[in-house]
Amino acid sequence: MSAGDSPQSRLAAPLALLWRKHYGTILERVAVLEHAVDGLRLDSAISSSEQLLVESAAHKLAGTLGTFGSPRGSEIAGHIERLFSPDMVVDEQVIIQAGPLISELRAVVLGLALAYDSTTT
Amino acid sequence: MKRILIVDDEDDIREILRMSLEMLAGWEVLEAHTGVEAISIALHAQPDAILLDMMMPGMDGIAVFEQLQGSADTRNIPVILLTAKTQPADRRRFSHLGLSAVVSKPFDPVALPGTIADLLGWNSAAQRPA
């Protein structure tokens, strides 16, 4: 088997196609997190339904980003998921922790997009 | 050729699973995006294994597994739970259920076919299709 025939190289182009197909959804999930924290900064309260929405968006990002090649993205998203789990009280401390994590998450996603843009399909 | 049913409500994950298992292992892949659909397909298609997401709206992975266990027609199909819930408490809970294995999300699509083959004793199956 030549280097170009490795499992990694065989999946590279199809994985890039899937990334491009689902990139919009991934950005939407990041936006859900950003929107929630922006709202919390304004009035320090979150409804239980929005908290569930944020937890779900973070959970999906945690499952997806590492599979697309960013373990750090999954790690950050998993941390955010735990901050917004239903048994957590979302308070000032959560807002302080979540803000930088979500900023880093967006940077990770944009970095992945750049990496996939350079993948030949 | 092995036939594997993948069950996940997220399109991106299902598509990555299909790509990985078809391209690297040459397995036949069936898809379900809900627990109800999974049980129906399992019953009729009798896959060699089921890769089952834990967190799905409606019927979650555990409920699907319990239903599969409750039927003589599906209880012998190996089930691998796919989950991002990897805290020790979660692991303890899963270990009592009788699952064939648990695979963590996120997963490496390059390594996944070999992992599944190892877990299920299909060691010669994770090869490039002829």
C-alpha cells in the first residue's frame, strides 16, 4: 500500500466534503451558544428551555468536532455542555467561564474550516 | 460482507459513520435516525451489529437497546453504544446493561472500523474491500 493509499488519505477528500456540507449547521450551533451568553450578559437569566437548547447544541458540537479532527473543539464544547446541564444553576460564574470558551470554540471551528478549505476534493 | 445498522439522529454523524464503514471496511451500512426506525430495521434486516447513539430525542439508546433485548428476533444482535457520556458514573451505568461495547464520541473515523472489528471479534473484516 502506498502512502497515498492509506486509510487517512482515502477518507480525506470525502471527509472534507462532509465538513463543507455540514459547516453551516456547525456554525448555527456555535451561534446558539453565543446568543445565549449575549442574552445572559444583558439580564443574567436563562429559561430552562433555552438552557436545554444550549446544552444540546454544545453536546452535538462535542460529538462532531473531534470526529472532524478537532479534539480541542470537542473538549471545549463538552465543557460548555456541562456548564449548561439542567442540574446546573446558570449564574454569573457560568457567564464568566462560558464567554471565553465560546470565543475559543468559534476560533477552532474557523481554523478547521481553513484546514478543510485547503483539502483537495 | 458484514451488515451494520447505524442509529443516530444527527445527519453529519451518520454520514461520517457510513463513509468510514463502507470505504474502509467494505461493510453494508443501514441507517436509522430514530429509535423506532432502528427497531423496525433491526427486526427486518437482521444486521450483524448495531452502532447505537445514546442521546436521541424520543426513544434514547438505552430504551432502544432494552426493546431489542426484549425480542427473541433481535436480542442476539450485538449492540455497540456510541456516546459522548464518558464520565465514570455513565460508564458504570452502561456496564450493567449487557451491551457488547461502548465507543466514545468523538470517534476517529479512520480507526473506527478496526475498533468495531476488534470489539466484536471480526478481526479480519476491517480490511479494504476486494
